[in-house]
Amino acid sequence: MRRILAYFLLFLLTAPVFGQETMNIITYNIRFNNPDDGANAWPHRRSDVIALLKFHEADVFCVQEALHDQMVDLKDGMQTFDYVGVGRDDGKEAGEYSAIFYNTQRYKLQGQGHFWLSETPDKPGLGWDAACVRICSWAKLRERESNQSFFVFTTHFDHVGVKAREESAKLIYRKVQELGGDRLPVFLTGDFNLTPDASAIALIRSQWKDSRLATLSPPYGPVGTFEGFDFNSSLKNRIDYIFVNDKVRVLRYGVLSDSKDKRYPSDHLPVLVEAKFID
């Protein structure tokens, strides 16, 4: 009887919802292309980043700090993918991107956009007490097989401004509501430059679920997501997140500590979530 009950519970957890299979979504700060990084500069690790994304079978992946040449490299390396995103400095190709790549064979793009994390979100500029211009990109995707639509947002919060981070969290929530995100599954991903005890993270958690806490299976990998290219890092600082709303079920959560020859592909570790949509 216990075995029958166990099989039944497993069926409930894994049975498709809306006819949709599970999806893998990754958020990854890939470190901007900085020649001063020496052996860790982008040309030396570009192939490792692409290999990681392919091996872990990303269906959607979000990147932060990517410069335009890195965006081109990723698109060339992930040939069935297209992306949504612009450079934060001019809304075109200048400056770092916070971008969303999606597998075009599985998903159709229904809508896209971006806004700056500032008091004037429709144009480039510093927000509040921020040290850098910051941006958030979004995509509305439809899964071709199930016809289910969902939103993905990705961003990179400021590393200095306390008020900027709090106001950015509020702004993103308002934008999600304006776009009708309360009616569809939503993923909010990125490098938030904050550990879980920060007030801005508390604001986000008041509206969405932290996937590390919501996963149905035990979290995999280290807690921390920033290692600064230090292979001996204690990996205590979790600053990269995937948040979801109540229309997303998190089946697995992992921080991927993949390395090669004692080198990480970036100064951050990617976060992977396997998820499916729920009614």
C-alpha cells in the first residue's frame, strides 16, 4: 500500500500540466568582456560558457553583464536561440545587456521590451542613488506545443545604491502587473547584488517565490553564486536568483559549480531551475 501511495504522489508531482513538459531556465552573470581579466578574459572562456548552457539543456537562459560582442558569440554558439535585450547605455548596442535567450524551436516570441531602473524608466539614466545605469528586459513567450504563454524578466541590480535596489524591486513589480503578469506564469531572474537578508530581496519575496526555497527536491550545489574567479572561494554569497509566481512549480533548483582545469567559466555561478506551469 505504501509503495502504491508513493507512486501516486510521484505521478502527481511529475504529471504534465497544460500538456507542457518541464523546462530548464538558467540565469547567468557571464562577466563582461574585460581584457584585463587575463587568463579569465572572455575569449578564453567563451566556449566553456556555451558548452555549459548546452550540457544542462537550457530552454531559456538569461545573461547579465554581456557586451554586444558577447551577445553575438552566444547567438552564434546557440544556433537555435534568439534573444531579447538591448545595451543599457543607449537602448541599442552600447553597454551591458541583461538579456533573455530562448529556444525558437520550442517557443514563439509574443512580446518584448525593456525599461530602466530609475525614476524615468523609458530612457537611459541613473536611478535614485545608483552608481551605474541599470536595465530590466522582458519577454512574453508562448510554448509551441502547449500554447501556454509566460513571462521572463531579467535584470542586474545596482551594487551600491540601497534605495535604488529597493525602488527597482517595486518598479519591476509594477511593470509585471501592467503587462498582465498576474494572469500568467512569471520568472524573474538576475544578479541582484544582494544576499537573501536584504530589504530589497524581502520586497521581491513578498510578491514571488524564491526558487531555492520553493523547489520540490533538495537544492543542488553550493549556496553561494559569486566566486570572483577564485576556485577556492567559500561560495557563501548568494546574489543570483530565479523568482517565480504562484503559477510556476519549481521541480529542481541548482547552483552549477562546473569548472575546467580549476577555472570557472565566469566570476558568478549559474543558477538552474527545472519548472513547469500550474493552474
